[in-house]
Amino acid sequence: MSSASDQPSAPAALHAPPQPPKLLHRMRDHLRTQHYSVRTETAYLDWVRRFILFHDKRHPAEMGAAEVVQAKAPKRLPVALTPIEVRELLMHMQGTTGLAARLLYGTGMRLLE
């Protein structure tokens, strides 16, 4: 008869505490809970992935101020139209383009949604 000590023990990985989710999984979960669009989520995850690869696969938590570069000031400010300007612009748009523009503006949707 064999005893319990003769049987191989279970791998140590089965008894190890569960690992926290990886950075990209945590980021994806956060972006989804904040209701970011799928394209924005994909772009952000790609930026983070490329940032990590650029820094020799180091986790951002391990990086110091030397790796963090402040964003440059934009060369131009984005243009935002006033409600009156939007109304005038939409009045000049005709046909299918005008309908699509009014629907996008009225619902607050983006072009790729």
C-alpha cells in the first residue's frame, strides 16, 4: 500500500495567492467602467503598451521622473463653436450630409460611434 507521503505534492502554483490583474487588464476594466468608446480604449491601451516596450518592458510603477515626459503645450487650441455658430452651420448643410450632421450633433455622438 502506498501512503500519502508517497504521492507527489500539488504544484506550488495551486497554493499561491492569486496575482492581481495585470496593468493592461486593470486599465481596460477602468476604461470600460468609465464608458469610454471601444476605439478610445484600444488607442489608450496601445499607447501604454508602446510606452512600456519603449522603456524595456518596465512597469510604470517602477519608473521615476526621468521616464515621465511632460506633454508639450498644443500649438493651437481646438476650435469649439458657439450654439449660434452651430445653428448657422447646420442651416447651410443640405441633404444626407445635413441630416447626418444634425443627428450627430443632436445626439452628442462622434463620427465613429
